[in-house]
Amino acid sequence: MVRQRMDHDRAGLHTVSGVDLRGIIQKSEAILFDFDGPVCSVFAGSPPHEVAAGLIRILRDHQQPDETLRDFHTNDPLEVLRYSERFGPAVVGLIEDALIAAELHAIRAATPTPGGAQSIRNCVDSGRLAAIVTNNSAEAVDDYIASHGLLQLVHVIVGRHHGRPDLMKPSGEPLKRALEALAVDASVAVFVGDSPSDIVAGRAAGTVCVGLANKPAKWRRLSGADSVIGDMAVLADQLDASPARRA
């Protein structure tokens, strides 16, 4: 769905590694944000393992004699959705609808990421376009940004394509849709994500990639990004200090 070397400070948060972040931001015309992580923690109030368990129960109810869930274990609801593809389109649809319902329930208690909303505000205030590109449902994103005063700032939302888990990131397809909707070339777009699949998706779409390593273990996992930050406040500050130079 589309709507229009590592250095630590004393807190261990305001850190940057990789290519100079300032230079990346200065060249950008649009910032594309992943949702769960850079903007908020979607399942902060609804443990994801419980959501995943509920989805797996649906799979069990619809498995055929030659299918088994014995060797499938995950605490990630999105991985259950991916796995549901082997059960056929009808079951994928059931899992999709149940996951959307779970996300809409969870989003009411989602925890804002420090610096996330301010990064979106500073993005727009600096003269850039802001988009959210996520494997979560666009409906959940809509609810969240509307309740947090961001609805008028996000130019485009690209959420999970209903019933097509194969098009979720790490596919570059969602990012390409966002760039098309923004009418921005990938070379002047920055994608901010907190997982290796985000970096793969960004590379596939041709954007510059900034990784959010908000946990110590993520620094190495996100080493493929052009730059890695430990706190969204770092990005907010760079956007505030770097007005866009749009043609």
C-alpha cells in the first residue's frame, strides 16, 4: 500500500561509524524510514512471541496431512507470515488478516523510539521528503503517525503488500515503490533501518543506507550500511544542521 571503526561516547548511544553521516545527509533529498525500530517499537506492549504463537496456531488448524510445523519455531510474527506461503494463498490471507489485527492492537501501546519522531520533523523542516517503508501493515503505521502528530509530515507510506510476503524486505520492491511515489532518484535517497534485511533492501533499490544499531550486537550485523548510528537523535541533529539543496 502506498500513501502519498566504532566510537562510543559516555552514554554509549550517540555514536557513528562508517562513511561521514554529515556528507550523506547533505547530499540527500529524501529520507526513507523503516518503522519498527527507527520510529517506534511496535510490539513493546504486545510481546511478539505471543503474536507469533497465535499465528502458528492458525497454521496448525489449516495444515494438510503432508505438512508439518514440528521443525518450525520463531518468535517473529513476520517470519510466520513468510512461512505461511507454503500453505497456499488462502492460508496466507488468513495469517495476513490476523497479523494486521494484532498490529493494530499492538500499535496502541507502541513505544516511540527516542529521536525517531524528531528525525521525521527535522527531515521535513530541512526541506526534504519523508517516507516510511516497512514490513508492517500500512494500517498500523497510519494509526501510529496520526496519534503522534506526524500524519502531515510523512509524504509516503509503503507498508506490507497484502498477501505477498515475498515482496517484503529484503526485497527492494517496497523502497522502489516509495521512490517512485516521491519522484526522487535513489542516488539522493537515504534509507534508515535497523536490520540486515533493511540494508539488503536498500542496496537492491540503490539508496544510501544508514543502520540504526540501538543494541550493541547490531553494530557488526549492520556493518554493510554506509553509516551506522547508535541513536536516532544523531540523525535528527544532522538533519537539523543540513538544509536540503534541492534543484
